[in-house]
Amino acid sequence: MASLVRRIRFLLGRTYAALWRGAEEALARVAPRSVREAQARPALPDAPVHRRYGLRVGRPVDRFYIERFLERHAADVRGRTLEVLDATYTRRFGGDAVAQADVVDLDPDNAAATIRADLQTGDGVPAGVFDCVVLTQTISITYDFAGALDTACAALRPGGVLLLTVPGISHQAAPDGELFPDHWRFTWRAIARLLGERLGPENVEVGAEGTVAACAAFLYGIPADELDPAQLDPHDPDYEMVIWARVVKRS
């Protein structure tokens, strides 16, 4: 008798389990898609992992792309050069090929500055004398970015090269506490048109860098060194983190 009872319980248990699985499957079929997707969606942090682009804990992801761009065109950093605020990238990528490294800044307290001038107006910036102008992540914090581009292009001598980078997908780092707050974001089309109007589209090479993983990491403040290198490439055109341009002044 006992064995018969156990057998009945076993069969009832299997039947109940089958009915429950069937009910779950039916519910999944009729549930709204948003509910089904929400159940499968991975949880994301509610706040940045690090503030200020992750700068305090490592190299920000955008700097990985910026520095790779400059490394590709290190041969252009030569002769008399111009950079904003300091000559860090000029020295790093130009080295002995740089004969004179000028730094432009309006701040009288900047000891690194050799030219006291406003990039927006161009007043005080020599025209037609520089072999290379390095302008990284600068016009986005310059309200009159068109004026800054005019100044940079005018500063080049014939044959000189402008190496430019601007942000695409990015966040602001404590805008109220920044010495140079953000004003603009760009796309590669905008940069190609802006530079082409000034020095001719045939003299402008423009590109972009970024992947969805790289952009997400950058927004969360996760530094580049904490990512799998495979997550940084190849570029996904839907996710422009950094836009770069190499422009040659022909005459």
C-alpha cells in the first residue's frame, strides 16, 4: 500500500511540475515584450564608477584614442609648433623634431605660456609661422569655436599641419567647478565641413573612434587600462567618442 501511495505522489509531482512549466511558458508568450526584456536585461550601475572621466584612477578612454591618433601622425609634429596650455603632446610626440614649442594661453599665471593671447579672437597669435598646431579637446570648451578654428588655421605656414581632436559622446566633469567648462559636442561631418570651408575639403582627413563598450566605460569613468583591448576596436560609426582631423595648409 505504501509503495502505491509513493507512486501516486510521484506521478502527481511530475504532473504538477509539467503544468507549472507549461504555465510559465504560456505566461512568457503573452507577457508584454518590455516585461520579458526587463527580466533578461543586465543591471547597470546607478552612478558613475569614477567621476572626472576616471582621470584619478587611470588614463581616460578618450585619451587612448587621442594619443593613438597623435602617435600615427607624430611625423607632423616638427619645426615650430603651437599647443594650448602646455606643450605636453608636442614634446611627447615631436621630440627632437621640434625646433620651437610655443604655448598659447590668455592666463597670465600660466608659466608655460609663451604667447599670451585669446585663441577665439586670434589677437596676439602669429599668423603663417607654425609647422604644426596641436589642438586636442579644446574647441569644445571654447564658446567661439569658429573663431578658434580661424586662428589655428591662420597660424599655420604653407605646408603646415593642424592635428585636431574633439569630443563626440562624452559627459561633463563637475561643470560648475571646471576652469574651462564644456560648451560643444561634434560629429565627424561637422568637423569635416568646418575645416573644409577654411582650408579646402581636399586637404582635410577626418575620422572617429569609439565602440559602444568604450563609450559606456567612458561615461561610467572606467579607465582604458581596465578594459579588454578588444572592446576598444574596431570603430562603430554609431558611437563616436573622439573625432580627429589632420589638415594641411597648402598655401
